[in-house]
Amino acid sequence: MRSSIAGIVSCVVIVGLLFGAAYYFATKEGPATPTVINPRDDDEIGTGAEISITAQHQYVGGTHTIAGEIELPTPCYRLTNEVIVRESFPEQVTVAFAAHEESGTVCAQVITAQRFKVAFDASESALITAMYNGESAVLNLVKVEAGGNLDPF
């Protein structure tokens, strides 16, 4: 009799653990969706999705150089940039990137990385931010020492 009660209790405990595990995994949030540099659908460009840009950053002799890549929806898109330096101390610098589709061309729907290299003069302590298609972007800068080579960009 004791062994049958122990068997029933064991089964109840195992079933309880299985239900608990199923509930835990059903309610647990999945992995965070990675932030993409640009929307993959042409219709979504500039809709306010937060953009993340990672680039190399070098400061030499009063000049900042930022170099990296941004993924564009197709090879028919071109990347432009404009640097806006606001006079304050430290300066507030915004690098404004924009993706423009070239009209009149037929393109394969293939995500294409396009390199950029931007240089501007500002103090070493300048606050640097980015915009992409008019929306605020997260700019992750990776420091490159003065002897580092950014020429491939």
C-alpha cells in the first residue's frame, strides 16, 4: 500500500513539474529581436523603427573620422550623409544618413551593404549622434587608435 501511494505521489509530482515547465516556457518571452540598421521592406523606410549603426571612430589632429557599413534594401539605393556641427562646448555633432532609391532602374530584392566614411572637425570631447532617413538612430562607435587604418572604407 505504501508503495502504491508513493507511486501516485511521484506521478502527481512529475505531472505537476511537466505542467509547470510547459507554463514557464509558454509565458517566457523569446529572444529579443535584433535591431536592424534599416528596414528590409522598401515601404517601411523612415517609419520610425529604431536604427542601430555601428562604426569605427578615429580622432586625429582635430578631425573625427567615422567609417562603417549600412545595409540598404536593394543595390539600387544610394547612401548619402550630411554632418551638422552645432557650436557649443563640447560641440554637438549629428551625422544625418539618408537612403535614396535610384529611379528608372530594375533591381534584385537583395539586401546590400554600402560603406560610408565621414570626416569632420570638432573637439575630441564632441557629442556625436546619428539620424537615418530623418529618424533618430543609435550610433555605436568603436574607437580606433591614431595609427589605425580606416582607408578600406
